[in-house]
Amino acid sequence: MAYKINNTCINCGACASACPVSAISPGEFIYRIDPDICVGCGACASVCPVGAPQDS
């Protein structure tokens, strides 16, 4: 199941660096995860300092 980044995102980019499939990109205010690319591995959630990535 794909992850989604919630509004607690502080736009630090840690999640994007950790994503093994490059599914995460910067949005206007927060990072975004492309659900068609996300493999649901949770790497983004494990490095996020504020817990913004959540499985949907």
C-alpha cells in the first residue's frame, strides 16, 4: 500500500533521499509521494523526524 505525506511535513527532504524507488518529490509546501511508484516499503517513514509519511 502506498504511503502519503501529511501536513506535519517540515519540507526537510529526508524522505526523498531515503526512497529506494524515487517516488517522493517536493511539492509547493510539502513533499509528495507518487502512489503509482511507491512500493510501500516504509523507508520514508523511518527517517522522517516528524512522522509525516503515513501508510494510506
